[in-house]
Amino acid sequence: MPTSPIPYGRQHITDDDIRAVTDTLRSDYLTQGPKVAEFEQAFADYIGVRYAVAVSNGTAALHLAALALGVQPGQRVITTPITFAASANCVRYCGGEVYFADIDPETALIDLAAVRRLLEAHPKGYFHGLIPVDFAGLAVNLEEARQLCNEFGMWLLEDAAHSPGGFFIDSQGREQRCGNGQFAELAIFSFHPVKHIAMGEGGLITTNDKALYDKLLLLRTHGITKDADLLEQNDGGWYYEMQTLGFNYRLPDMLATLGLSQLHRADAGLTRRRALAAHYDAAFAAMPGAQTVAAGRFGHAYHLYIIEVADRKGLYDYLRERQIFAQVHYIPVHLMPYYRALGWQPHDFPHAEAYYEHCLSLPMFPTLTDEQQQYVIDCVREFVAG
């Protein structure tokens, strides 16, 4: 048994990270300084997108994205029930109504065929937007999602919180990186400690649309601008205007610096995640009683590694007794008391609910050692063997 717990995810903070943040702490800026713009440009280059707007966390990114896309009270937006609640909550923050579409049981991603059935069951224009989630790091086929949104007159917001560096292959055989703005108007990322890039807290929105980019910059900082080209008047160098109702969703320079340092080894972390996933895949392919979700999928970024077992609660407890702190991702959003109060009920989305009954996220992070991973595999094997 290990001397310390093995979590499902863990940040990796190096001496280089610490030195970088220390240098910023000794600089003239702790916030609203140059490091935020530097991080935005570096991340945009990494993803292959034109614009990036860093914000205080992933939920703030979703909220600002929904605002920038013009979500209004009463407007209807579709998302998946298998996600963190923020993917749906961002619509509610704007007064919109959230609808769900069931998942594909093989991938746990939103089922675009189910989305089509929902759209066809209502008049055109009934729904305004779609928020697919690159769940666990597996990319949604945004080319197909874009075609669907174009057909029904909707915008597309990609929740890529799990998938920096992930990609899918489009109909022309081209690699399309998550968040690159080729298909979705906006995409969001999260930099929570268990994510690929760990900043404590932090989020980011990407887009290729200059008008949306400008709107996001305004919304991020109270709706205030000092841009001389945007001011209605200008009384001097101190002058600024609040032109819309915005928020204080700024990212501090300290965290942007940590993000920059982490970004330098993002590809190395992704390579290690994929190697760990390949070893898990091989182990569970030969293990009756444990089924991998979306095994061996090309372009998977592996924020999470998920298996399904008959007795999920039993395995969860068994692993914890052995210092393995697995986790469940996620309780279906429509089953949360808040959303049940809005009318959603058990059995509304049978694939999502069946997935929830059996899913478990095993340890997946770049510093997981081969020995730790083998210990996890051995413990799962012992449990499912009886």
C-alpha cells in the first residue's frame, strides 16, 4: 500500500514555475500587467486561434461567453447532462433556459443525433445555441456540430475545459485542435489545479471573431474602457467610460505567469497522459468486469480516464481503503435539485443516467508513476475478480 494517497488528478508545480511566479511577485505588477497578454498570446499560438481572453476561472469564461453570444432571458440553449454544472449554469446566469440532450454511451459525449431529434421536435428558431463539452478530453466533432447549428440557426460554444491539446479529424482529414475557432464562435478553457495547465484558478476564452473578442475584453473589466477609439468623449489621460454592465473577471499577473511556465511543458504532459491511457487501455481490454469509456480514441487529451463497472460504489470504497482516491465525473446535471426544480426528472436521459451508475475516474496525471499506475490496475483487477 502506498505511503500517501493517489488522487485522481494532481497539479505539477516545478522549481521553474516557482521562480517564474517569484519574479512576477518582485515586479511592478501583480495584476493588470504584461504577463496576462503574454499568456493570452502564447495560449492562442498553442491552440492555433486568433484571439484569447484570460479570465479568473473557467466558470467566468462560460459566463462571459454566454453574455458575448447574447443569451437573453427566455432563450433556449442545449448542452449535455454529463458535465460540470457550470456548462449549464452559464445560460441560467443570463436568464436563459437550459435543455439537455442525451449522451452517446460509447463516448459519453453529447449525442449530436439526439440533439437533432430535439431540434426537429420544435419549430426552427426555438433554440438559440448549443454548448457541447469535450468531456474527459475527447473532442466533440465540431464540424458536424457546426453543420447542425447552421441548419437550425444557432450559435456554437465549445466547452474545452478538459481538452487543451486535444483534437478531432475533420472531413478533409485535417487535425482540428480543440478551441481553434474554426467551427465554434467561442471556446472556453479551465486552469484548475487538476487540469492540464494548473494555475490554482484561471480560465480563458478563444475566438477568431474580432467583434466577440472586443466584447469579451469589455465585459471582463466592469464594462469599462480607456480605448480612445471607443470613448464617447475624452477629458484626459485619466478618463474612462463604463459602456456596458460588465464584471471583474480579471486574471492576476501572478497566475498568468504560472500558466506561461506550465504551458512550456504542456505537450510533454499530454504525451505522458496518452502513454498512461494506453497502458490502462491494454490492462482493461483483458479484464472482464471493467470497461473503458472511449478507449484508444485518436486526439484524446485525457484529462480523465474513466472505466465503467457493475458495482461502482463498491469499487470506489475498495480503492479508497487502499489509498486510491478515484472520483465520479459527473452526477448528471439534470438530476441536481436546482434543475429538478425546473422540471427535469429521473429517466429523462437514460444513457446519461446509466453511465453515471457505473462510471469511475481513475488516477490520471503526468507525475503518476508506472508503479502507482500498476498498483491501481492491480487493485481494480482484485475487486472485479471477486
